[in-house]
Amino acid sequence: MKVQNTLFNKLLVLLQQCLLTCRNIMTHSSIMVDVGKWPIFTLLSPQEIASIRKACVFGTSANEAIYITHNDEVFVFGLNCSNCLGTGDNQSTIVPKKLEALCGKKISSLSYGSGPHVVLCTEDGEVYAWGHNGYSQLGNGTTNQGITPVQVCTNLLIKKVVEVACGSHHSMALSFDGDVYGWGYNGNGQLGLGNNGNQLTPCRVGALHGVCILQIACGYAHTLALTDEGLLYAWGANTYGQLGTGNKSNQLSPMQIMMEKERVVEIAACHSAHTSAAKTQSGQVYMWGQCRGQSVILPHLTHFACTDDVFACFATPAVMWRLLSVEHEDFLTVAESLKKEFDSPETSDLKFRVDGKYIHVHKAVLKIRCEHFRTMFQSYWNEDMKEVIEIDQFSYPVYRAFLEYLYTDSVDLPPEDAIGLLDLATSYCENRLKKLCQHIIKRGITVENAFSLLSAAVRYDAEDLEEFCFKFCVNHLTEVTQTTAFWQMDGRLLKEFIAKASKCGAFKN
């Protein structure tokens, strides 16, 4: 019987390890981001950006960053507050510096604490920390500041850590067997040890013994944990309701949080905020705690699609709460792929010939995007059987811009050509395109072309554009009346303009 129990326990540990591995892959590898969305990365060259595989923006003002390249080198750059870049000095740098001690270590999880300090773990389960250490949040048993990455050996050396999380002055670690360890400041019970005593070295959260934890997350002074059964636990500071218990009382030990009887698959918190978030199995995202100055004491359903969006909108600064994989330009979205195939001879099944030039398109795209072409290709028009369609009503720049608009939703034309496109949009009943053309014309109006644009607005029945052009002409009456376009204007339209301008007082001394 004892042998069977031993085998069962080994099998259980193995299953837990597999589950934790899957969780680690799903949580970290499937989240893809474009680092260009974070201003600090504009400091890097295109070549440096292209080399990034994983990245994390951190710091009190989102002014520090760490990234890992495709060949597993580790670089840091930014302000270097409290030596949080780990470079061995206190110098800021806009040029990325390599952290030799971490190169080749295969970093799997990284977290920043607003103390400030940094903690990370590798795929081999090793934990490294550096930065501010006033409350022993580096876990090395001292309060000496760390200026370079140093491995956390005390109490974790024989443990394989799969995830780390940091609050303001406390740190947490999750091992492959589902145990949670905490160290550093504990004034609000954020270590979950049942007391308020600070910890100089990692200490296991005994209240979670027997519970397999899959994920941990830390807010400024509170901690969240997610079990393999999809249950949520929270402890620590609760001034803003960030624990989700329905009150504002601090919790010294882990307390289960009710989530509408639905399984939780991801939790999130950010070192700079008193906010918590969770994603359920059905994809719904909840948040609670400090939300734009208000205290939400119970999980509140949001319209967000992922937990990262919660902190992008509600955390100050908008830092990353976890290490994220980077999306590069070799991946194209549906919209980008469609744009790429415009005027492509390799994939097109139809050509338009305008002014002797060809434009290559796809019938399916045209039918989907435009009622005019849907009618053309689904009826008994002669064009439906043709491989080349001649267009003589519009110029090549205008018709090309129209077809490109159907692929991209955007227009790039000078105001003079936009007039022709406005005519086309009117003929094809493309109201959105009509508005875009009017916007281009308004943006590009000058003294020289004002009367030409006014004439076009009248001709194409664009009332809003007509009024805009009229006011421009009146406001610049002397200069406009000296242009060639003014004297070439149709006599009837010229009389109407003079009469309307007179009523507006344009000719009063």
C-alpha cells in the first residue's frame, strides 16, 4: 500500500509539473506585442528592434526596459533608478548595454517592483534579483543594494521556480511543485504568512500547502494566486478593495475570492497600481481595486479582451506587468495582407485599363467591398465575363486611388485629384469615400485652388464642403479674386458667389 501511495504521489507531482509547464507556455509565449507602442523603444535602431524576442518595460515612469534577443542575449537601457538596469553602475543609458551575467540563461519570467527592484527566473528554475533592497526584497538575507543580477540561493536553491512577481517592496516566487514563497516587506500582510513581519529570505506560504498554484501576481502591496482548479486567492493591502473581498480590510493570509462560479484562467496585477484583474474561461475580463480614483471592492466585468489592456488603461505609468513576446513584421494581419496584394499581378484575376495603364485586382475583394462591383459581377453585365475592363470616365490616379481604398480603407491624393475621386464616390454611391475626399480637400485648400474646389463641391452636391470652401474664399477675398481660377469660373456660379458673399457683408468698407 505504501509503494502504491509513493507511486501515486510521484505521478501527481509529474502531472503538476506538466500542468505548470503548459501554463507557463500559454501565459507567456502566446501573448505577442509590438514594442513600438512603448515610447522608450523609439530610442533603438530598426536593427536592434528586429533582434528582440522578448521585452519588458518598467520603471516609475516607464523609462527603463530589458529585452532578450533571438540568440538569447540580454540588454537593458533607460534611467537606471536604484541600479535597476543591473549594469554595475548608476549611469543612465540610451544605448542598450549587455548583461553578460544573464546572457544564455533563457529568462522565462520577470517582474519589477516599485521599490525599485527586479526579480526574474530562468527556464532552469534559477532566480536572480537586483536593485533596491531596503526591506530585503532581493531575498539574500541583507539590506545591501544589488547593482548587478545575483542568484537568490537562500531557501530556493533546491526549488525550480517557474514564475516571479514583485510589489512595491516585496517579492514572490512560484515553484514547479505549486508552492508559493514570499520575502521582503510585509507590513500589510502581502507575503500571506499570517503576520506583519518582514522576511529577509524566501519563506513558503504555509496557508496554501496542499493547493497547487499555477500563477502568482503582485500589486503595489497585495498578492494574487491562481490554483489549478481555477480558484482565486488574494491577500495583503485592501485599502482600495484590490483583494475583491467585498470590503476594505487587509488580509494577512490567503483568502478565496468568488468569481461568479466561473473558472479563472489568468490573473494580473501591476507594481504601480492597487488594481487586480482576472480572465475567465469564457474570455471575460474582470477588474477591481483602484479604478480611476474609485474603489471597486468586488470583481467587475469589463469590456477588455485581455488583462494587459486593464493596466494599459488604468495603471500609471502604463508599464508591462509581465515579460512579453515580441511580434515582428514578418507576421501580417488580414488587413496588412490585403493591402500587400493590391495591384499584384501574381494573384489577381482581373485588370482595369485606365489611360493605357493596368491595375490588377481581385473580383472577390471588389464584390465584398463595393456595391457597384457586387452588382456588376453578380448580374448579367458584360464586364462579368471580361479579364480586362476599360475605364474612360476617370483618370488613372483617381481610379487607382479608388481601388486602393477598397483594399486599405485609406486615401492618399492631392486635393486636386481628390476632386475627381469625389466625383467617382458620388457616382458609385460610396458615402464614406465621399467624406474622406472632402476631408482631403479641406486640408489642402489654398488661395490658388479655392475657387476650383468650390466649383467641384457645387458640382458634386457636397454641401458641407461647399460651405467650407465658400467661407475660405470670403475670408481671403482679395487674394482669391486675383487668381486665374476665379476669372475662369462659370458665369452663373460666379454670380451666385458674389450675391451670397454680398449678403455676408464681404463687400462692405
